[in-house]
Amino acid sequence: MKKNVGDLDAYLRITGGLTMFGVGVAKDSSSLIALGAMKVAEGITRFCPALYMLGISTNNDDNMPLKFSKNFDTDES
């Protein structure tokens, strides 16, 4: 399992996941608790199944075959 979540993305997932988890506990919402826990797990493991299925990576590691960036060539031959 290769990491496909970058540093900033992982921090945002952990922060958002903990927020969702806390709100879910406060409002007694099992769906918010589950979604928050899932986002925290994605941030900690730095792997997102949805990004994997779409072939997208927000990781800046050069070993990843697919990146979430576009190369705009200016070659107008």
C-alpha cells in the first residue's frame, strides 16, 4: 500500500476528522463518528482508497507513478 496522501492533506484530514468525530460524539451521530474516524485513519496512514481508485496522488514523493498535477507544455509545433 503506497502513500497517496501528502503532508498538508494528511494534516487537514486528521484535523477535520477529529472535528467531525467530536461533533458526532456531542450530537450522538454515529455517521459523523464513523466518517470522522475514517478521515483520521486516512490522515495517519496517508492512504485514501478513493484517491487510489481515481489514480490521484497528493503526495509529493517522486516515486509515485501518478501525480495530482498537470504538465502544461508550451511546445506548439
